[in-house]
Amino acid sequence: MGREKELLDRNNETTLGSSKKFDLLQDEIFMKYANKSLPLQNKKKTRAGLSPYTGAFTKKHALHLLKRTMFGAKASDLNTISNLTASQAVDMLLSNANLVTPAPPVNYYQNIYNDPQSIAYGATWDGQSYTDGTTDYYRKQSVRAWWMNNILTQNISIQEKMILFLSNFYPIELNSGLSQLNYDYLTLLRTYSMGNLKDFVRDLTINPAILRYLNGQYNTKYAPDENYARELQELFTIGKLGQVYTEYDVIAAAKVLTGWRVNLTTNQSYYDESRHDTTNKVFSLFYGFNTIQYTPGPNGGMTALNDLIDMIFLKQQEVAKHFCRNLYRFFVYYDITSSVESTIINGLATTLINNNWEIKPVLEILLKSDHFFDNAMMDCLIKTPMDYYLGTLRTIDFQVPSTYSVEDWHRLHINLSDNFCNPAGMRPGDPPNVSGWQAYYQVPFYHQSWINSDTLPKRVKNMDNWTGTYGMWVRSGLNQPFDWLSFVKNNISNPGDPDIVVQECVDLLLGVGLSQTSRDHYKSHLLSGQTSNFYWTVAWNDYINFPSNSTYQGVVATRLRNMFKDMMRLAETHLS
């Protein structure tokens, strides 16, 4: 607890709205405790491979699976998969993608700014052309609210986690984009979340949002822009590890991709042959001196694009291993040892190749494996800010009151993105650069970069508010307290037994279990310092039998708030 105490002692040095740029490597507290090298003992952590897990599918295994593949784990999620095998539970998570298409984002801002296209309050602006910067700002914010709501209301599916995965490894930075293009980009990620990697990379390459973000629309025969061509190979497909493609390959790929533009009236990309480089593009030995020839006509751009993607994906091992390493770091652990590389990554890559670049079979073999369910792989990742905040809300089954206006509904969801996740280092859809968030690539810190003297006090301060009488800030004059009574009543198997209340809350909310001494400590809140379980059981039964009695209600509500506030200050709440 030494690290946590030092960090919390510096809480008064930071504020929720601080805009000062934070330098992780200059943070003396972070540098004092963070790894200076990759852990030496991880080679011994597990020898488990990709063979299917056949052991007992306990509550611990079920929670591990849910928390890694979703945002938080509700009691109802746990109950749904509790009678399944591990294999059946994974099948459910993988098969539930794209069952429901979320309704598009809407105009929530009419009372703030008059929509120039007369989109009604509460009606969707999807399909409209760009108008002005102010309108587009509010529409971008409505896209954020739409995304956050999709996460909070997700069914039992890996889809939302896969959308986050794709938005980190193939990013556009929503803040610098345009609202319709941002929405269409996230829709593309949703479409391909369980789809074909090769098709996804092809469609991503001419997606209007990525064309704007990485200068593709300015890539012409007169001034070839190498930005996307470089990232396509270095970050999106081949990767940096042992790369042997050359600068000439970047130049040649840039010329292949010349001529693509974005129409902001239709919000579509299109090919302008007059801007396309008509020379034959010759690649290096790495690609077998392959030549992509110029194809005249309006379909020449798509022909050239397909030829380029085909050529890159012929480097099967490089592309497959790069993708699978990213997938492993996101869902399992950050340290890829030589043993993990040879056993896990190679096996996943072979599966990806043998299934013609379909992503779903790779997830299936990974999530059903002995390796994924090995005890050493559990509770060993620091939660992302999105997992910490959105996962907590899902776990406690938070519901936005039906009395909220369209505007306040949006304010709440936008705040989750901008006033909670963002100050904690992770504004959804806005990684610091095209490489994504440091937690997934920065050696040797990786996930430890989520916790430092700037972010931890904010997490603790916000959670103190959330678990207390204040609740979540929505706007001036409106806070949303959490209904702990309903949570315990509807999600705990026997709310009148304080031992069960504490244990099941620990299971759902913490990354690791607690000793009996620690559980007794949190139970003491429910007993008001007494020693007999009777003191909670009677208080709970009085509330259940007379729910309108404000005194009975206040007694149990106060005890629960005190317990949750104390419990959520534990370091274990930051682990998954």
C-alpha cells in the first residue's frame, strides 16, 4: 500500500479538469515503482498452451472471462453463463456480436445551438452533410455518448471490447475528425469486430475518416504522401518487429494509393483518376520485387488497392503474428516471452492464416485455451480507465433514469468519456497518436502507465463521489446518486446475509479475492461495528418489509454506502 499512499498524498496537486500535459517519465512516483525492465520471472508463470481448457468452470473462471472480454461483469452476466462450460460461454460471447444494430446518434444540442439543417431535437443527424464547426462539435459529442451507451447496455458479447481493440490499433483520433465520418468509422469497426482482417484493412484504407486522419485525401501523383503507406505496413499489418521492408516500399505503396478523396457532401470516399500516379510501382526484395501496374479507368484505384493488400497479406507470418501479438496484449498479458511467442502467438497466427484471415476463430482458440484460463493469467492486468469507470457502472447495473431529458442523457454519457476516462489518460477513440495508447506498446511499462500520481488520485476521488451520497456529476445542479439498495437487492443472492453480501461484492468489483480478515472489516460496516450478523439481517429485513419507511431505508443505505466507499478504495479495484 506504500505506493497508493504516496500517490493519494499528492491528490491535492491534481484536479479533475487539469489541462496540464502530463509526462509519465517525469513522474517520480511512477518511476519509483514501475518496472525498469520486463519481468524476468514471467517465463515461469505458465506452461499452459492453446489446448482447450477442460477443467472446472468455476465462478472465478467465469468472472475472468467476462471481465477480460466485456466491460465489467454484472451478476446477471455471471448467472447466465454459470451453468455453461468454458467452451459454451466463449461461444456465447463470440456469437452474440451484431445481433442488434444500435440506433444512430441524435440531436441533443438543440437547446444549446440551433441545428442549421433543422434536425429535430432527439432526431438523428446521420446521413447529413457537414455544416459548420459548432454543429459538428456537438454531433461529435453525440457520437461519444452513443458509443458509451453501447458499452453500458451491451449484451453478453465480446463485440464492444473488440471495437475498443480495433480503435486502438487502427485509430483515427475522433477529436480531430468529423462527426459523420467518426460515426461511420465506428460502424466499420462494429461490422468487422468479428470479421475478416484482410477485408477490414482494405476497407479501412479508403474509409473517409482514415483518409483524413493520415492524409490519404492529399496523396496525389504531384505530391505523394507517405503517411498512411508507412502506418499501413509498420503499425497495421507487418509491424516493427524484425521488419525488412524498405523505405522504397513505403514510397511505392504511397503511389499505389494516390487519387483517393473524400466528398463531405455525401460523406463517401471516391477515386479521382486524374490524381493517381500512372507509373508502375516496384517493391523491394521483401515483397519479391513485386510490381503493381497502373490500371486505367474509374475502377483502377480499387484494382491497385486490392493488389497492394493482396501483396502485403502474402507476407502471412509477419501480418498474422503482428495482429496476434496485439490481440494477446489486449486480452491476456503484455509480456510476450519467447515461450509465449513460440507456443501461443505462432499457434494463433497459424489459426488466422488457415481460416483465411477470419478473426473469430483466433479469438475462439485463445479464449478457450488452457493458457487463457491459467491462474497466472488472472487478475494481472491494470484496468484501463474505460474498464474502471464503465466496467464499474455495468457491474452495479447502473441505469440512467427514464426522467432524464435527451440533453441530460447525453451529458451523462459524454462526461464518462471526457470528464472521467479522459483525465485518467484514456479519452475513448482519442489515443495520443497513431500508435495507440502507450499501455499496449511502451516497453517496459505497458499497462502500468495507466496508474501514476496524476491518474490514481482522480480515480479514487471520483469513485469516492460515485459511492457516496453525491454520486456522478452530470451538470450544474444535477448529480446522479447510485442506488446501492437496488443493486444489493437485485444482484446479491442472499442480501440478508452480510457474509454473502461482502463476498459477492468482492467477486464482482475487485480483481482479486480478500482474506477473511479483510472481508470481516468490510462486513463491519454492515454491522455498524457490532459482531453479530444479526445486526445487518434485522436491518435488511426491516427495510424489505417496510420499504417506504425512510428510517429503515436510511439505515441500510448508509451502511452500504460506507462499505462500498471503503471497498472501492482498495488497490484490488484496479485489477482485472
